[in-house]
Amino acid sequence: MEERRRAKRLPVTLTLDVSTLYHQDMDLVKDINAHIEVVDISQEGIGFKSESELPIDYYFNANISLNNKDTLQSVIKIVRSQLLEGNMTMYGCEFVGISTILSYIFDEYDEKINKE
């Protein structure tokens, strides 16, 4: 996937389950039960893989814990997708409505993975 992020991507191993997607016009897609594997994260958003086919420009709510003490509660917007080999798709997403004051969480996580 072409690099488009303005912030440094950090490798991460997280899994999320998405059950509902929504669009700005309040169009809801319910009972998706999509399992996603987050592969990287930045202050701008996340990249993840999934076997589920998810629509672009839809949103979902996520709780993400990077350092086992702080949890980011955010809305995530799916902005692009790319088919991978097999039945997987790589998605690029951006955080919506996340406070820039929470950037310290990413700084601490970056320090932690660089020490390992």
C-alpha cells in the first residue's frame, strides 16, 4: 500500500472485532462481525487486514490499548482498501475526533518498542 501517512507508523499486534459500521448520512451496516488484525498504528490512524469486505468512507468505534494503561477511544474512518493475496484485504483508516493531547500515548509506545 502506498505510504500516505504524515505521522510515523509503528508496528503493532492488535485484534479488533467490528460489529457495526455507519456513514455520515446515518446509514448503518449492522451485524458485520468482522475480525480485523491491526498491523500498524500512527497518530493519524491505523492499517489493518481483514477477510471481510468493508465499505470505504464508513466509520466504526474502537477502543485501542497500546501500553496496557491508557485506552484510546476513537472513531475510525475507513479511507482506502487494497486486495491482498488469498482472501485478505488491507485497509487504511484515519482517526476521527481523537484529541492531539493524546499524542503522548504514541510517543510512549514508540519508546517502548524501540527499547525491545
